[in-house]
Amino acid sequence: MATIREVADKAGVSVATVSRAINDSGYVGKEAKRKIMKAVKELNYKPNEVARSLYQKSSKMIGLLLPDIANPFFPLIAKGVEDVAQEKGYMVLLGNVEGDSHREQKYIDFFSQYNVSGVLSASSEAQTFGKGIPIVFLDRVKDRKNFFVTVDHFKGGQLAAQTILKSKPRKVVIMVGPRHVDVAVDRLQGAESILNESQIDYELFETRTYQAEDAEKTAEELLNNFENIDSIIANNDIFALAIIKEALKRGLRVPEDIQIIGYDNTPFSNFMNPQLTTVAQPGYEIGYEAAQILFKIIDKETVHKSVSLEPYVIERESLRKVGEQKNG
Ligand code: RIB
């Protein structure tokens, strides 16, 4: 790979002049600039990004912290972020936090060492970063004083409850996501605001995690704990799919014996048989909008504080059609 010294020699200028021309960091005469760009092209010179970032104390990289890349909801966010980063000529460093604050802190330190120009975080752990690195929170937003993009999860919880009420449930279980994650509490409050207005009997099933790896175990626990339920508001699609699988394994019919609504609209939710009815949240747009805000901060442009996107229901096959009541 060509070096900056070879470019300087070919253009007949000093290394410092080449560096100024490439980093646009000072005066370079028109003729010298022309010779330098010609040499860069002929030698196919690629600036050393690490060296450039050390010199400029910022790099063409941004950091992205996600809670669980095994959950297909989060790659949707990552794709939205990456599409904006590509447009801006930036690369994305991904940190998969797995709900572990020590792991998150290691990624934060790593991002600082590599002089990332900014960070996007969907993790609800540390929520604190080194000074001077712009950060935008997305999805799980604990502190609303920062820049953030999220979804109206209170409304999402209401939509889940309103949708399941349409199918005339006899007894509903609400799966409560981990209460330290703000989205879980917002959704619970939304669902209860609707169910408390109805005459329908419901119970809460507390979960400690949204992690995909815990879905099957949690599905077994839920179906062991509640025998005579006919309706479930799941805390996300992965857990809803695990419950459908466990219910079918136990000889229950879905939705006739037990109906279920998920949350997220992950890519596989319509591949299941029966296809999952769910409260969709626009994962791609969450990432895209958050990255747009971050780059406005990096480029020192005017920024609107926050964006709250709307959830919406996608009705598929895992809810009983009105009139398709549970037998007996
Ligand atoms: O599926 C994982 C859940 O955690 C999603 O509902 C999303 O909102 C994230 O916060």
C-alpha cells in the first residue's frame, strides 16, 4: 500500500503539505494540491485512518451499543444506523452489551480509545459516557434530558390490550418486561390503562429479561404458572414465538385455545405458523432517525431534541377472529 512519503515524493512537496491537503487542515497552493491529488490517484493511496484519527482526535467512526444482537429486532436498528453512516462516509463499531454494565463500560472505553466521533446507545445500562463524545440514546431511553429517539410505548401497551380485547378474551396474562427497562413499564401502564377499564380478568407475569436466549425457559415457566388462560400479551415477539412453540408442544391450539399478541414485528414473526399478530415498532426508522440526529451534532448543525415514533398493530393469525371463541 502506498505511503504518504511516496505521495509527497511523486508530487514534489513535503509530507506536511500532503497531510494538510488530505485532511483539509491548512493552506495548500492550487498547483501543489493538483499534483498531490494526481499522485494520490496514481498510487491509489489510502490515508491511514488510525493515524488520521490520532492527529485529528476524531475518526470517521461512530459507536453503536445494542442490548442483544441475537434478538432480530436490534439488527433492524443497526441497519438504519449503518445506512446513514454509509451516506456520511463513516463506519459503525458495534458493541453487543448483553445487559451487562461492565461489558458496556469496556465498549465505551474502546470507543473513546478509537476516537469515535459519536455514540448511539440502545442499552439501558450505564447511560453515561466520557465527556466530549456526542451521544444519542435510542429505543431504551432512561434520561430524557439527552438527545433520543424512541417509540410511544404507553400507546403500544394500549394497542396490545385493545387488540386482544377485540377477540373477547376470558382471562389475560400480561408478560411484564424487565422493570429496569423503561419501555417495559410504559407498555405495562398502557395495557393496564385499557384492561382496568374493561371487566376482563388479567394477571401479571414478571420477566427479568428481554434476551432471546431466555425466551424458551420463560415460555415454559409462564405456561406452567397459568393453566386456564386463553390470552397472552407478550413482552416481545421472540418471547411470543417461544410461547406459541411451547403451547403447540403441549397440544394447545393457537389461537383457538390460547391467543397471543407480540411486540416489535421482528422479521420472522410472519414466518411462524400461525403467523404472529404483533404491535410493530419501526426498528429501522429508530436507528435511521437517531443516526441523523447524531450526525447533525457531529456536523454542528441545529438539532431537535427528540423523536417519538408511533407503534401500530399488524393483525395476523395468532389472535382469534371475533366469534372464534375458546371451546368449553
Ligand atoms: O425485543 C426487545 C425489546 O427491547 C424491544 O421491545 C425493544 O423495545 C427493546 O427495548
